[in-house]
Amino acid sequence: MIEPTLNYVPCPVAAPAGKPEAVRRMAYWEWNATGNPQHSHVVVCVHGLARQGRDFDVLARSLSTHARVICPDVAGRGRSDWLADPQGYQVPLYVADMLGLLAQLHQQAPIATLDWVGTSMGGLIGLGLLGQPGLPLPVPVRRLVLNDVGPVIEWEALARIGEYVGQMEHFDSVAQAADALWAMSGAHFGPHTAQQWLDLCTPQLRQRPEGGLTLHYDPAIAVPFRALAQATPEMAQASEAALWQLYDQITAQTLLLRGAQSDLLSAATATAMTQRGPKAQCVEFEKVGHAPTLVAAEQVAVVRDFLLQVDSQGSA
């Protein structure tokens, strides 16, 4: 079975005046089953708030025979370094990190075709990356997949997620952790077999020095998130306006995925996203909330077909 390699990209850390700039590392998982390390088609897959890059194993394995698939662990998650200042856990820093990652990938092997798949927070990072003309991308992003996220984020979903993000449970085994995570939020992800859920949960865990397991992220990622959930109506409106401005400036061909029972991306917002900006094509998955995990064969096929279809210029 195809497996990824673990790599790192150095990311700058702000240092006090007169002191040398520190460096932290962002981890990323690279999938490449073509046997061609110089493959010019790159697909970057970026996970949600409290997840990590191995969420995309099923999709990445499927795409890796056609492209170089890159799945980063966003700062503070998985194998990436944690931040000293919790307030850094926000989209602007993540966008800067992704620019560094893309520059390193392009230096390793020139990128000719670049696609982006973003689940929830990963989609917001995509908005920040694609919606700001003039950012130093190696090439423009050709196709964008936004997985259950848009410019308007429903407050009820933020409140629900805020109840558990940053709560560092302790588990005695992977099986116990999988059961607990399903009870906490699994139903929102839609139907999964026991093995599919176990495969999703295993990389989400790390060993505790004193024994047992806990979640594989810095609990401090919850600090700015909870501040967002407590925003005033005026602050929320300003944030939505800024996100719509980013969305409206996107020129990439866009696919919007929505869980039909999502509490984060409303049907009204999804409809608006099909009518403005890049005018996304929208696909809904029944019996799924926030967010589709891109593990089910139906979900993988939708994304794969979108990314690998031949365009009018003859490139896939």
C-alpha cells in the first residue's frame, strides 16, 4: 500500500529587536506514487481546526498516482512545532506558512499545475491564499475545493466546536479514544465503518510522557478560536464582509462540498457562493454534517473527478 513521507519546511518566528530570528518547523506529508519526484502537478490538502494532515490519507492515496499530493500539519497540530504565542494560531500566520511551503516545493521541483483542497479551516486558509492578489504563489491555483466552509460561519457551530476543542482528554488505548471521539463529534462526520473511523483517529493521537494517549495538537489553538466565538455582531459582520471580499476575488475553478446537515455552512451561504465570485459548483452529501471526511468512496470520487478532469487547454 502507498504510504507518505514526512518532511518539514522552516517557518520564521518573530524575535525581539536585536536578536536573531528563530525558526520553527511545519511538517507535511508527501504522497507520490508516480515514481517521478519532479511531478509538476501539486495538490495541497489542508485540514480543519483540530485535525492534522493524515486526515487526507484516503483521498491522497487515490490522487497520488496522478499528482504530487502534499498534506501539511498546520502549526500546532500533528508533527508541526507549537507556537510560543497562542494568538498566532490564526489564518494570517497559516497563509504565510503555506507560502513558505509552496516556495520550498517549487524549488525542489517546478510546479506547473497547483490545486488546493481545504476542509473547514483549511478552506479559510485557501481563501486567504487565493483571495489576495499579489501574493508570491509559484503559479496561480487552478482548482479549489472548499470542504464545508464559506465566508459565513454559523455561530451555533462555533459554540459547539468550542465546547470540545482544547479539551485534552487522556485515553488508555486507541480504541477507547476512537469511541470517545465518536461520542464527542463523530456523528457530524456522517456514516463510517469502524475501521474507517479508527484509521481517522489513530494519527489524531500522541503518546503522553507519563503514559497513555492524548490528542495530537496544542490545546492553545483554542485561545483565539474561543475569542472568535465570542465576537460581537458588529465584529462578526466585519469578518464576514472581509471573507466575502476574499471569496469574490478568487479566479480558480471552485468546487464547494457541503454536508447536507452541516451546522457550520448553511444552505443559504452555499447557494450564494454558487452565484458570486468564482461561482462554485456545489455538491451536497446526505446524512453528513460538518464536515465530510473525504473517506467515503462517493466523496473521494467527486473530488478526484473535479481535480483530474481535463480542462479546455488539455491539462488535468
